[in-house]
Amino acid sequence: MITIKNLTKAYKSMGDEVQALRSVSLEIKKGESVSVMGHSGSGKSTLLSIIGALNPPTSGLIEIDGIEIYKLSQERRADFRREYLGFVFQQFQLIPYLTAHENVMLPLTTTSRSNKEKREMAAEALSKVGLGNKMNRLPNQLSGGEQERVAIARAIVNEPPLLLADEPTGSLDTKTGDEIMELFQNLNNDGLTILMVTHNPDNTRYLGRTIAMKDGLLVPEEEIIVASNKIV
């Protein structure tokens, strides 16, 4: 599903060059669920944004499903994101004056599907995340966990093959966070490939594989130690 070879990303900061990623190579197979852990500044969110076709690398190769995404035009890259990727963020990013149903329909607005089909797809996605009975609620009428479920439904409504999640349980309490992680686990069991950035080592038990980053580098798998919210 994802092939990354010698990926680098450098930023200019106060006249200096900062290496966010340093020759990262990685493969993720179709149907895998992978967590990416690391301290702030380790490069994990930069890696996710590059995989999400949002942030061109300085050098290196990245292919998703055999497509070298940064060789696409900006217009085709936008099409690629819509067709291949679902995004889930920590802050939900729901439109406050739209209902849950309307929020989930947003990714479908630029498709050629009929309005009836869009409504049905959004309702099905909400049912899949356990909110079929709250479709007409506004975000401020939902709990934090329910808002996250709406965000997940919005990410999967187009039935993308790859779901990218950035700290999806970061603003939730432990019990609600575990419920959300169980939902991700169920989606993966249904065949969805998942790549999740998380600072919470408890989340890794719901995913099939953990990789860690430090100073823009991948930590070798045998050196990953997750204990007491710390990566050594």
C-alpha cells in the first residue's frame, strides 16, 4: 500500500535548515494497522502530512498503491486525496452549524453521485460508527467521543483504502479513547489500512505494528521500548 524510500524533509527556520525527516524508508502493506510514536519534534506528523499528499518532501520516493503521488499535478493530487485517503484529526474539525449527517456528507459534495446516494452513504457511515440515531444533532449537542465518531464517519464515507489519523484520542478521556480505538480496530478488521500518529502507548495495543521516530529517523524495531509514556 505504501512504499517510502530515503525520504527527507528540510525546513528553513531563522536562516537555519532543520531536518524534519532524515532518509526514512518504510513499507506498509495493504490491510495493516500501524501506529507511529515519538516525542514532539520527532518527525511523525511531518511523515503523516507527506503520506497524506499535503506536504512535498525535499527528496526521496513515496508511492501509495503504486502511484508516485508527488509526480501528480496539484489538481490530480487533490483528486487522489479524495479517492484514496481519509483523514482524522485530534480537534475533529467539524462545521458547527451543520448536523452530523451534513458534516459527513461534505467529502461527497464534489462527486457526481446523486443527493439521495450521498445522504444514504453518509447515513451508512454514521451507522458504522454507532451514531445512526444522532444524525441530526449539531456538534455542540454531541459529546467529545461522539464528535470524534462523526469525524471518523466523514473520513470513511468515500470508502478510501487508507485512513490517516493524527492523535485521534488526544483530547478524550481514557474510557472514550479506548472506545474510539476499538472502533479503529473494527475498521481495520474490515480491511481498512490505518496509519495513526499517537503519543499514547496504550493505543498501540489496538494496532498491529508500532514504529517509532526520533530526531527525524526511524528507530529500529528492536530498539523500541514503550513504557511509562516514554520512547527510549
